[in-house]
Amino acid sequence: MSGNAESTAYRSALEVIGAVEPRVATAIRAELADQRESLKLIASENYASPATLLAMGNWFSDKYAEGTVGRRFYAGCQNVDTVEALAAEHARELFGAPYAYVQPHSGIDANLVAFWAVLADRVESPALRRAQARHVNDLTEADWFALRRELGNQRMLGMSLDAGGHLTHGFRPNISGKMFDQRSYGTDPETGLIDYDRVAEAAREFKPLILVGGYSAYPRKVNFRILREIADSVGATFMVDMAHFAGLVAGKIFTGDFDPVPHAHIVTSTTHKSLRGPRGGLVLCGPELAEQVDRGCPMVLGGPLPQVMAAKAVALAEARRPDFVDYAGRIVANAQALADGLQRRGTKLVTGGTDNHLALIDVTGYGLTGRQAEQALLDSGIVTNRNAIPQDPNGAWYTSGIRVGTPALTTRGFGTAELDATAELIHTVLSRTAPGTNADGTASKAKYVLDPGVADRVSKQASDLLTGFPLYPAIDLG
Ligand code: PLP
């Protein structure tokens, strides 16, 4: 699509929207302006292509299509069939997976679909069969009681939240921690790395039905061959949630032992992080689990979002192009340049570096909490998110870490020199920030004092850095 076509498309769309509710059109314009102006280091965000974004803004949104391709509960789904089949085909080809289910609306939905599919495959339960015919919201207390009793308190072993795992990997307050009797594995306290011997030991003791691999904040490669061997040794189903690093799998950076697809029984992902697609999820598996995965609707999902499946088809087609391999390689080179730049300036990183798209800064070295560091960086035009570090003394709310990632800035065209300059800006802000005090004189975990002038100076430097790398350069909203 030419730049002119993109500008025309968005200007027309905003005119149409603005004629009905101008404040929405204004907010959409403001969002583009904000995204253009911020130095975005949020590891889970990216910038989807205009083609991907435009595929979501149309009349597919009006269509109900419960069921699967060719087997719908509604008439007139032939065009939805086309886009769903295309998205699934691109996902299978891209990841080398026998089966792909592209209906999940998000990563959490994809994980729920996978959990229920494994339970249905592994455990004989009439209550589960009955529940699968309904939407999860329609289950009564009595249904849940029967389910838990018949499922026999099944066990899940996943990475702990403070070691970098995700809420859905068995965190107590999440539904995964309620559905399953859960236990988690952490990382080595000295190195911050996964200790596979300890995972094996935990698996031997706990005998999980599902062993979950994958993470939201672990900055290293994971050896999925070893995790599969551990799962096999205790008869567990091995599931990998590659939500964060799917782009690195698609871009052939994670191959062999580090590619989850040939090793896991079932793989889930989001489509909007390093994969650079629309907000959504997907599930990959072999033929033995495919039938149960297809029962995602009605067990977990209602009608799919055909407009998002259309956008998944576009983004997955983009990820199959040779330039995506180059993009994925640059994401990692940039993350390493950022990590090296930070460490050269004395910043402490969990595990001492990165081999994926993210790094985890331990801000205790600056005498700060994650909350203070996140806000001071934001004041200075740098958007990050606070994140717990292993054995975090400040818990999951204040935290002691800042997670930084490079998928978004790499999409803008940043290279290693710009990431080194970014490291300098981060270090400047953190080293010029001091913890604040509460009104009663006690130390605050939220308040902070940034040296005068630093926020303005760094914001200006961040903005200068971004000027050379315009976001959506072809789109001029006038
Ligand atoms: N799985 C992992 C590993 C994640 O990091 C996330 C999101 O942060 C999810 C699942 C959930 O994705 P979503 O926000 O699309 O539900």
C-alpha cells in the first residue's frame, strides 16, 4: 500500500467516526501522536502494520461465527471461513505446527483453551463433557463442584511469577491457580537462570498433569527439549506459552532445542507482542489434541472475532516474509545492545544480560523501587513497566525491577547505536532519582525526587532520538 493510500484510508475513517462522536476521533488521533512521541520499551507491545490494523476495521465485526471452519452454528459464514482458514494455514506454515486454532481473543483465552483441552484429553469426567457443551460463565457452583471432584484435583507445575512466569501459569488468584492444584518452579538464586535439575526434582515430587514452559519476564533462552524430557519422565503434558517470544520463533532466532513447537504437546501464544499482529491469541498442537482444542467454543469462548482473525491472517503472512527474519534478529541484537549499554554504566540486570527481546533491570542498585523508577522514567519520556525480580523484597505491586524490551523500537528502525543511547538516558534518570518520604517522615516506596531539569533534558533527548525514526511515516493525518 502506498503512503498516500494509508493517509487517505485513515483520514477518511476519522472523518466518518468524527461525524458521529468527534471525541473518539480526537482520542484516536491523540493516541497516534502519543505513540509517535514516546520511547516505548514495554516488552509486550509493538506497532502492527497499517494492513493489519485496517483488516480489523470492517464489517467482519458484525458477523457471528461460533463453531469451526465449515461447521458453524450460524449461516452465512463463508467469508469468515476464508479468513479463519487462511490465518490457521499461515500459523501452521510459519511455526511448522500440524494444527492451529486462531480463535482465542487473547493470550489468557488461548491458555484456558489449552488447559481445558488437556484436561478433556487426559481425564475421563462426565461433568467435564457436560461443561464443554456450555460457556464457562454458565457453569453453576454445582457444576464446578462436580468438575473439581471428577477431575481429581489435577496438578500444574509452571514458572513462578517472580521468576518471570505469567499469572495464567498457576498463580493462586488466577483461574489457573483455582482450576489446578499448582506448584511453581523458580530460578537459581545466584544466577537467575532456570535450574533444570530442580525443575526435574519438583516434577518427580509433584507429578503434574501439565508442565508449563514460557514466561513474561525471563530474559534468557529456555531449553524446551530438556523440559519435554522432564515432562515425559513423569507422564506430564508439556505446554509452552510463547506469548512473549513468538516473533523470535517465527523469525528463526529460537531454533532446535529453543523452538517450543517440535518439543511441546501444545503451544499457546499471543499475536500482538514480538509477533507484531493484532491483539489476540492462538493455539498450536498435534492431531491428538486438535479435536479438544476446537472445543474452545463454547467451553471458554463465545463467537470468534472474525475481524481479528482477518488481521491475524495479514500479520502472519507478513511474518512469513524473509524480512521478518531480519526483524527478529535485530530485536535480539538491540536488546543485547541495551543490556550491554546498561551494564557498562553500572546497571544491575537479572541474569547479567539477555538472549531474547527483553532485559530485567534490578533497580535496588539505584536504591529505588520499581514503582519509583517506572514513574521517574515516564516523567522523562521513557515508557517501561515495573516488574518483580526473583525473590523480590518489594512484592508484586512496588517491585524492584523494570522490564525493558525492544520489539517496538526495532519496528521503528532503531539499531544498536540508538539502544546504547537509550541505555544512557535510562541510567541518567535512575541515577538522578532518589526515594521520597511520606508526610510522617517514613520512607515511601512510591514517592521519588528527580533532580531538577533531568526530566526535561532527557525527554528532549528521547524526542531527538525518535525524530530520526518516525512511526507510521507514511501516515499523515493532516
Ligand atoms: N501469556 C504470557 C506469557 C503473557 O506475557 C501474557 C500477557 O502479558 C499473556 C499470556 C496474556 O495475554 P493477553 O493479555 O492477550 O490475555
